[in-house]
Amino acid sequence: MSTPLLEMSGVRKRYGGVQALDGAELTAVRGEVHALLGPNGSGKSTLDKTLAGTVVPDAGTIRIDGAEARIGGPRDAHALGVAAVYQQLSIVGDLTVTQNVVLGLEPARRFGFLDQRAARDRAGAALERFTAAFAGRLPLDRPASALGPGERQIVEVAKALARRPRILVLDEATASLHKEQVDVLFDVVRELRADGVLVLFTSHRLDEVFALCDRATVLRNGRTAGTVELAATDEDELVRLMVGDAPHQAPRAARAGAAGAGSAAEGPVSSPAATLEVRGLTTDRLRDVSFTVRSGEVLGLGGLQGQGQSELLLALFGGAHVGAGEAVLDGRPLPLSSPVKAARAGVALVPGDRGRQGMFAVRPIQENLSLASMHRRATARLALRGAAERGAATAMVERLRIKIGSLADPVSTLSGGNQQKVVIGKWLLDRPRVVLLDDPTKGVDVAAKEEIYAIVRGLADDGAVVILNSSDNRELTELSDRVLVVFEGTVVEELDAEAISERRLISSALRLGPGETL
Amino acid sequence: MSTPVVDTPRRGLTAWRPGPVALAGTVAVALVIAGEIVSPGFAGYGQLVNLMRVAAFLGVIAIGQTIVIIAGGGGVDLSVGKVATFSAIIGSRVMAGDDANIVPAVALALLVAAAIGLVNGLGVTLLRIPPFVMTLGMIGVVQGLILAYTGGQAEGRAAPALTSLVNGRVILDLPGLLFLWLLLGLLAVWLLRRTTFGWSLFAVGANRTAAELTGVRVNRTLILAYVLSATFAGLAGILLLGYTESVFLDLADQYMLPSVAAVVIGGTLLAGGIGGYAGTAVGAIVLTVLQGLLTTLDIGGAWRTVVNGVVLLVLLSLYGRQRRLRS
Amino acid sequence: MTGAAAGLVDRVRGVQLSGLATVAMLVVAVAVNSALQPNFWDSYALTSNFATFVPLVAIAVGQTIVVLSGGLDLSLGAQVTLASVVAVQVVDGSLDRFPLAVAAALGVGLACGALNGLVVALLRLQPIVATFATSFVFSGLALVVLPTPGGSVPFEITTAYRDSVLGVPVALLLIVALALVWLVLRRHRVLRHVYAVGGDADAAYASLVPVARTRVWAYVLGGLFAALSALAILANTGSGDPFVGNELTLASVAAVVIGGTALAGGRGGAGGSVLGAIVLALVTNIIFFADVPTDYRQLVNGAVIILALALAGIPALQKRRPSA
């Protein structure tokens, strides 16, 4: 092989407490469709964004045609011939399709006045190949916000194509496409390959990867686990690369059974009456979700990331608009209309995005811990007593073994794991009966992870209803008594204690095509 | 919208958090020294007491401003000056120079002020009008109320008891006003640091989404913040009335910008969630000394306005930057 | 991933009035006005009515551009004041110097807009607070330039402004001209980028739009329209006043809201704001002719502005957005 078109090496990127990329490598040649694979949170998107210029890496080199490339922003990437289709689309909903396709590179006449005809022609040319995907009529003058998700995705692809790239990044570009739309896209990609373009293809659908790609680079925990020729490999091999050779972890349920603590099916001993029953829950993102959890049980939510797991937890906490359905706790309907009511009814949510939803970064640890329960200790629900608040916070710090300097320090000074313990501790002080955990160990180091696992188990053992969403399949395996696999807002599979394993979770998540619901 | 707002710049700020108050204090002292140099006698005891007295009115108005700004989300109350004026006008008319009327006068003035704050709070929360715009619009309404109430001519007079409470010398030849300011300041500090309202307020300001997801009643907290803001402004109006004894139609209007500036100088972040009243109080003193200095230097009202704007702009660029688009 | 939770807070953003609501308000305002104001449709009354509309229309167009970019300019009124007092000092009653005065006003608008733009785009200050601060700089400078009301505009200008051409008031032609300027601008790349940045700054950035430069342009255009507003005020009143723009800032925001532009940015246009400005001006007329006692006029006026701002928060009047 001559000089590869693209070489990325030693790429590192840290977001707050999360090491998204930790020395990732990638080498690809022109005229190749190169798949970028890896489990949830392995750094695929970050690597894509690094190349496209929307993320500036902390370290690492990118070479294009053998020459070192400095990509400080999307304009640099464009100058180097890189165009990207992002997972979070760069479509402006209020602009028309034409305006979106030419955005940033609008054809203009003298003095910067727009050449609308040229713009339409260019957008039309870029979209022409996809006419079939729009039921035969290109919506060039419709606002992008009026399109369906698949149509918008295609506009995003056309926008990238209109930039005539040498390297085209497709990040989950098929996620919201129908079968026919995918076929058209694949034809276009194959043509680009014939023209010598390098296409970097990220997808969670392995069948698509095998159908389209030549080689695949697998990422794991922000590092490159290997690059394989797809013609000479199979799905099992790819899954093995993604999972790694970690020792097999016995599921919580199996261990509990072995210890003779009573099987999950019989229910725990402490408070036998407590159950949470969810019936037909439907929101913008959820369709008819029903299940039952008993007190003392840890119910896992698995599947690909972003299929509605977080929304389910949020809906149970009164944070989403519920269109239909109900939740019943111990025979009483659970208020789903506001978080305040949910909290008063004994529900707690440890949200998925700690920084944005869980903690008050600039506020002291003391306030972060007190906030959910302070009204219980206050005189007339107003006047706080310093000693009582300090006492409660100190007790929680000791119970959860949170490593802090002083209660007065801002919570942002703590490590990710200790921050998360503060968020959990805030709720434990409120003595909740239902604990909803959304990816509680994201961005948390290994030692703290184990401690948080112990806390979660302790919660269940004390008789709480625990629902755990996790992007980490090992975590689900370790903690869950049962797992619901969620896909496109609905529960598609239930794995009981014996069926839970990392490999089973990944393949359950990956091998589901669209429409293949149970 | 898609990129999460990372708190890293704030983390940097927390490292020098005790800074702003000490910094503002240093600036105040430096300004006094500068004043003494350009105009000997500027730092005399009587002169300083006088400056403190002027600062007290701003300081009391800025209590409410601090509360609203801590609540974050662009929270601010531009109507405080007008509300203080209106409160003084009501107070003066109802008191009519008679001590027996003090209680109903003050009660009515504060009640009206609180009602104005309630409307501000409802507009900001339920109707989602940006606070700057809502409270700026409220200035016009209150001005209208003043005209309708007075018919263009303020009447009445402060009750003697109020005047002697505000102006009477208590200890060390200090006027009662300063002790009232101290008392209200302590109340503000207690409210912010030792009540469920205060902690909820900081939480709402630091991270509104997280506050909602922690079961904090966000709207109620915000509305209460605007009610308190208007109420403290009303109190300041009453104190001003006691000081001036009779009112005029734009008595406290000029406090709008300084009340925001005092809060910012005191290290309370305009983004919300960080700050406190001690800093604001020092900020009020800094601004008052600065005005005194500019007056001593014979700088006219027009240039003083320019200087105020520039000071606020400089402070904002030190404290109030937003995130970059690139991560 | 966090869409639903972000929705908790983001529900606040993006409320927008429908075009139908704007037109309905205009119709009602015209109807009530013509019922109350004697000779509303006479050419003299029309001419003098339109003459008072132009300043608000011009500043509303400028505010629209800033709002579309995702910002807000609380200093526009102060810019109007500053531009008008500078222009009146330059013209000093002489028709010969009028072109110079126009250039001076535009220069002031450009400079003020550029300052705002730099502060917002490069220093990354919150637009509302930053322009609040600069408004004091501008209005202070205006007092320095013209401490008390005074100065005079050549009578040829004031006469021409209140004249009519073939029965059409000059002021109406000026409003049409402002609308045309807007239509021309809308075909320019800068305005396209203004919409993109206001609609979704992150997406615009990823799409190679020069976000910071676009924001600066938005404030500069806002300043230029403020300058036009200043010139219209001078032509209408014939003299300078260092407080003349105070009330215009908020009215411009209200006109934008009535005109159906979302305060969150990216959606709407100056066409609606022109109508919104006329609605507001008509309401002031109505208050005058409805025999509201003098002492209550300001209260009613202030309440109308607040109600106008509140309108966008009322769901039934909102434009339904195609589901995203």
C-alpha cells in the first residue's frame, strides 16, 4: 500500500471526568469504506468529531496524504477535504432543505447576494440520487423541521456530498433510515469508493457493516482494539474484539441464588408488598412500555444507547410529558406530572448526565447533599439548622465513603466517582422507595465503580425498587436480576437471570435490525 | 443546544472565590485614598459616614437584586428603582407627616411593591418573558401607576418618627440608617445561607435542570425571588423617604444600573448560582465612593453615566463570559 | 440522550406568534383607531400618523435582525438618541450639511453596532447584559453631545417628511422603503447566516458558518437601522432631544414579538415587525383618542407593552412548529 490517505494516532480527549479517547489509532486508504465499531461509549463519535473539527483533541496527530494536518475547526477540516455527517445533525430546522444543503458555502453573486437558482441546482444535484427516499419529490423548499427523521438524515448526507469530500465521515448515518433509503445510501457510498473517496462508516448494525465495508477498526474504552479485513472475519470475532477478553462475571441473580438468599422470583423478604407496576407508558420517545418490578429487585435496562432508556426513567420521575399509561406503586398511582410530586411520593432519580442534570457543580457538597431532603429537617420548612444539615451530610459522606476535603468545597472539586456518590447520597437522605439510576458509573474510575455497585446492591437489599439503565453491559450483568432490552422506545426482549451475560446483551442489542421487534 | 454546557470555566472561578469580596474591598479603600489625594478631606470621618449613608440606600435595593441575580437564567430586576420610588410616594402620601400612620403606610407600600414583584415573577416564569425585558417593561407600568396615583404631583410627608429613625444619630455619631442597613443585610445573609429558600435559590441558579430533577419547586422559588426583590426595593424607598422627608417623582429611579453593578462587583455571577450579599454590600460602597470621587473631580452627570456603563462592561468581561462553540 | 430533560428547560425557548395573530391585531387596531380618531382616513391625519410610525418601524427592523441572530439589543434606543443628537449637531439647521448629518448618524450606528457586536461575539458576554451596559455608555455620550434639548433641522427636511407624493404620504413611502431594504438584505448571505446562527449556533458552526462574524454583522445592521430611526425622529420633530430614544428600546422588542419573531432567534422576519410597530403606534394613538385621562396614559401604554410581550407566551396564539 502507498501512503495511507488518513492516519490518526495517539488521539486523546477528555471531557471533564471522562476519558473519551485514550490513544486511539486509525489508518485508512483512499477508495475504501472503513467501518468504525465499538460498544457504547467507546469513543467512535469523538474520533469522528476530531477529524471533522468540532472537537479539538488533547493530544494526537492526524496525517492526511502523509502530511500532518492541523484541524482547529470545521473550516480546517473542510479545507482538507473532510466532510462529516454527524449523529447529532447539523441541520438548522428553520432553514429550507436547499438552504441547509448549501449552508456555509452558499453560491453568491456580486457583493455576497445569494444566487438562489445556483443554490437550488446544487442542492437538487446533491439530493437527486435520493429522490426515491422522498417518495419521488425532492422537498427543496420545505423547512427542514417539517421533514421526517430519515429525510433529515438524508439531507445531512446530501449536504456532506455537496462539499465534494475526499474523506466522508458517516456517523450512525443509517440510524433513522428505512431499508430503501439505506440501499440508496449504500449505492452512493459504493460510487464514492469507486471514485477514490475514503468513507468512514460508523454503525451499530453489523449486517450493514458486512454488506458495505472493506475493513473495520474496533474501539474499546477509547483505544483501538484492532483493525480487521471484514472478508476474513465474522460477527462473533467482532463482538469478541468489542467485549475484550474480560473474565466472565457471574450475574447478581445467580450469585444471590447461590448464597441461598432466596431467588428473585420469590421476592425479597424485607418489604414484600412493595412493587412498581408500569402499564402502557407512552411518551414522545416511548411506546407502550409495561413491566413490573418488585422491591429488592434490580431491574436492568439494556440495548443500544439512546433507545429510550433515559426517557423511561425520566418519565417515571415526572420529567417527561406522559401521553398514556400509568405507574402504580404499592397499589397507589404514582404521580407522573412533575419531579416534585414524584420525589414526594418516594421516587429518586440519579440522572444520566451528572453535570447537566444531577449536581450543582459550583455549590458546596453540603448543599448538594441536603437539597432533596432539607425540608424534612428545617424548622417550619424554612429555617435550616447548620448542625442538623452538617450531621446529615457527614453521616452520608461516611456511609457512602465519599472522599472529600470539606463539606464547604464545591462539588466540582471532587472526582467523578465521588461526585456521583454525592448525587446518590442526596437521594438516600430522602429515603426513597423507588431508585432510578441512569448510567450511574459513566465517567467513574474502577475503584469507585465497585463502591457504587455495592451501594446499588445495598439499596435493593434494603428493600428499594431499583431500576438501572447502563451503557456498560458488564455493569448490567453484575447488578441486574432481570434486564429489559429497549429498542426504539419499546421493550423488545426480557432477559431473566440465567440469560444475562455480556455477550448476550451485546448481541441482543446489535443484531436487532429495524422492525425486528419481538 | 446539542453540546452540553460544561462547567469548566466556573470551576476555574471557584479557585479564587473569596477573591471578589476582598478585591472589591481593596478597590473601595483605594478609591477613598485616591479621593483624599485629589481632594484632602475626602476621607474625613463625617465625609465617610455621609458616603456610607448614601451607599445604604443602594445597599438595601441591591439585596433584592442579589437574590434575583443568584436565581440565574438571566434573572435581573430592572424595576427596583421605580418600585422604590413608588413605595416612597405611597408611604409619603399615606403617612402625611403623622407618626400614627407609619404602620399602615409602610404596610401598604410594601404590599404594593410585593404585588409588582409578583407580576414580574409570573411574567418571567409562566409567560416566559426574559427577565430583562419583563422588568424593563414593568418600569413603564410603574411609572404609569405613579402618574395615575399622584396626578403628576407627589404629596404628603415622612412621619417624624421615620425621619428620626433614619437620620437620628445613635452610636459614634452614626445615623440609624446604617444600623437598619446592617440589620437588613444580616437578614439577607440569613435568608440566603440558612433557609431552604436560600439553598433552593442557589440550586436553581447553579443548574435549573438539576434543581427540577431534585424536586426543587423552581417556579415558586423564582417568583418568590422577584417578590422579595420588589419588597426590598420598597423598603429602600421607605428609608429614602425618611431621609429626604418629602418625595419627588423620580426619587430612586437612578438606582437601576448601580444595583446591578453593585451585585456584579460583589462577585455574584450574572449567570447565577454563585454569590452572596456581603460582596454586594461592598459593591454598593465601591460604587458610592466612585460616584463621590467623580463628583469631587467635577465630572458631570453625563460622563458619570458613561463611566458607570464602562465599569459594568469591564466587570462583565471579567466575570460573565459564555462558553465557546468548539469543545 | 438528555433530550427529554433538556426539554424541561427548553420548553421556554422558541415561542413564536403566528402571522395570523399579527394581522388580526393590526386589523383590530386599525378598526378601533378609525372609530375613535376623527378623520382617521383623511390625508392629513394619515400623513401625520405615518410620520410618527417611521422611527419605531426602523428600530423594529434593526431589533428583528439582532433577535434573529439569537441576541437582543437593549442599547438600540440609546443608539437612536446618540445618532440623533450627533446628526442634529452636525446639520445645525443647514440643508447643505444634511448629507453629512446622514453620514454622521449612520457612522454612529455603525460604531455602536460594531462595539456591541465585538462585545457579544468576541468577549462572549450575554447579549442582554452587555447591551444593557453599552446603553449607558451611549446615552451618557448623547448627553455630552447635547446636554439639553435643542438644535434645529432645516425646515426643507421636516416639510418634505410630512409631504405626500401623488397623495401618498412620504412617511408611508419610507416605511415601504424600509421593508424593501429588509427584502434585499434577506437575499444576502449575511442574513442567511444570521438565521442559521440564531436557529442553531452549534449546527451553523459545524456547517462552516462564521458564527462570530455573523453576530457582529447582526449588531452592526441593528445600529444602522437605529441611525435611520434617529433621522426619522429628527425629520419628524425638527430638533434634537438627548432622551428621545429611551422608550424605543422596549417598544422595538414588543414590536418584534407582536410581529411573530421568536425571541429565541432563527425564526421570523422584519415584515411582521413592521406590522407590529404599526400596531403599537396605533395603540398609542388609541390611548390618546380614547380620552384616557392624561395621568393614566403612561400606565395603559406600559400595560399594553407588557401584554404584547406576554402574548408570545400564550399557547393559543403561537405558531405551531412542525414537530422536530
